[in-house]
Amino acid sequence: MEKLTIQEEEAMQVIWQSGGGFIKDFLDLLNEPKPPYTTLASTVKNLERKGFLEAIKVANSYRYNPIIAEADYKKRFMNGFVSDYFQNSYKELVTFFAKEKKISANELQDIINLIENNKK
């Protein structure tokens, strides 16, 4: 699975949120400042080429549906991120956020509880 550009990720977020649709639908859901229609159309075509979307012809237009689930992309992205920046150690990732004060003791305890409950 190819890594997406920031522009492609923003488009995919909207496509996942909507469950698919037409370029105009996606444009309506994007935050300001919205890209021009043609820019979004090019981005969507790139996503189709990369295998993230399928295009179904409807009259004179195309409806785009996600092929890759959001959870699958997040999992692949996070595994690569942790590997590239934290020596493939989730402990290093959590330690980084703790040192940067981006995660609280309560949030860490919630994570510990999740881990312990999943062991059962």
C-alpha cells in the first residue's frame, strides 16, 4: 500500500467519512480553503490509480467508492511511522509523548487498562 500525500489523505478522510460519492460531494465536505474542483478530481484519480478507490460510471460522471478501509490504512501507516521514527518500539512512542507532556497519567492508565482487559 502506497503512502498518501497530505492532499490525498485529506481527500480519503472525506471519502471514508461519506462512504463514497461524487467529486462534488467530497468537495462539499472538505474544510476551507477548498481546493478547486479540478485539483480534487486529479487527487481522486491518483487515489484510484493507487488502488484506494474504485470508479463506477453513473450517467456522465463517476461515483468513487473506497476499496481500502480506513482502519487498514491507519494500521499500515502507524506501523511504518513507529518503525521509521521509534525503532519499531511502541514503548518509545509512548515515552516520547509522555516526555513531551502530550499524554497524561490518566490517559496512560486508560491505555494500561485496555491492555490488561485485552489479555483476558
